[in-house]
Amino acid sequence: MEEKQTCCICGCEFTGYGNNPFPLSNTGRCCDECNGKVIEVRIGEATGEIKRRDFRELLNEFYDGKTELGLYTSTNENNEQVIVEITNEYLKTSVFQGNGWIRINIYHKDHTTEELYER
Ligand SMILES: [Zn+2]
């Protein structure tokens, strides 16, 4: 019998080898379903629609009003893989928690932050 693994993105159990979850996570393996999302992001990176950037630089540029709006992939201060969305009002990071929940951190222009969780 094949050994069960836990998906590092959604937390489900799967058998088999699994998939490399980068850039949605940098630990463990992910299930085939989550691999669909991983591939979408990789295609975005390959076409330049999603840019990979240093997180500190992105945040500083956002506070200075210099950053380009759009989607980015990055590694945050806790060494977690994050998807970064930048709008005129806020910078939002999403981290896949490995239990099905996504942790969202919102950085506002006035340097206040919010944290919330989504499924
Ligand atoms: Zn999964």
C-alpha cells in the first residue's frame, strides 16, 4: 500500500509522489488538485503577468507610492511563500497554511496591518 502524505497547501491526504508546491509553498508536497493552482502561478511568472520580487522592496515601494500595481510572488520575513496583490489602497499577501486556510495580511498606506483567514 502506498503511503499517505498530507498536502502542504490544502491539508488533504493523498497517495503517491505528489508535486513540488513552489511558488505557493516551499515545504512539503502538494496534491494534484493544488498542483493546478501552482501551475497557474508558474505560467503567470513565465509570461511576466506575475513578477517575482523581494518582499521588503515591494513593501517599501508600496508605502512610497512607487510600486506597479498587480500580482507578485515573493518570500516574506518568515520565509513563507506569498502571493502579493498590490492596489492603490493596499498591499495584500496570501500564505497557504497547509491546512486548507489561507492567511491574508493587508498592509495599508498608513502602515496599519490586518490579518484574516480565508478558505
Ligand atoms: Zn492540496
